[in-house]
Amino acid sequence: MRMILCCLLSCLAFSAHAVIETYEFSSEALEARYHQLSQELRCPKCQNQNIADSNSPISRDLRALTYEQLEAGATDEEILAFMVERYGEFVRYRPAVDERTALLWYGPAAMVLVGAVVFGIQLRRRSKVAPVSGELSSEERAKLAARLGADMANTDTADTSRGSTVNDKDVS
């Protein structure tokens, strides 16, 4: 019996943290704009949640402020400008394109372009390398014969001193 009571009380404790806010809008259009704006504005405290999904006190204040400004007749642009002025461009999930955010918007495309140029240069360098033919020139053959002759002489003298030959090593 105690176990069941503890389980029920713990379930009640978890559900007590949920916050539900309701606002009475003067029109359906304002309510739609409110939901769109609350999805676009980022919670300054949570950073990866919008103000609609966050339960932090600052998000509740921002939702109330958005509601008040909408009911007062402010446009979406005016509300966003006010929020950006107060909290910085970070408060928007889709920051405006200007000189301060140009790197954010154009940086990824520039990096892809730089990568494509480097890749193209590497491909050109590989294609300019002379293809390797299977035949040796007469000069290369002479050098190879000289090296093999010297190596074979060194190997034969070392093997005969131990009592074995080169052919014995090849068999094993």
C-alpha cells in the first residue's frame, strides 16, 4: 500500500511543473500572429528553445510582452525590432541579413566554394602528372642492372659464409 501511495505522489509532483498560459485575443488573426512570433523568438535563457516551448520566467515575460504589443496594434516587424533592440539579434531564430550577420548567412556557401576550388586544383594536379609506363628506359635498365649486380654479389658472399645459398632462402 505504501508503495502505491509513493508512486501516485511522485506522479503528481512531476505534473505540477507544467505551465499553461492562455490569452484572450481580440481576433483569430492576432492569435495566429502571436503563435508565429512566439515560434520565431528564441528564449534568451534556454538558447535552444523558442519562447513558446520554454517555461523559463524570461520566456513567460516575452510571451506576455508579445501579447500586449499585438493587442496594442504593433506590427510583427515592430515587435521583432523591439526584441532585437532589447536582447540582440540572438533572440531571433532567423536573423536579418545585414553587415553584422553576413558571415552567418554567406559563410557556409563561401566554404563550399573554397572546398570546390581546392578539389578542382587537386584534380588538375593529378591529371598533369605523367602517366607511368610499364617499360624502363635504357638508362634506368643500366642503373637497375648495376644495383642488382652489386646486391647479388653482397648477398652471395654473406650466404656462402653461413653455408647457404640464395636459392635455399627462396625455397623456404
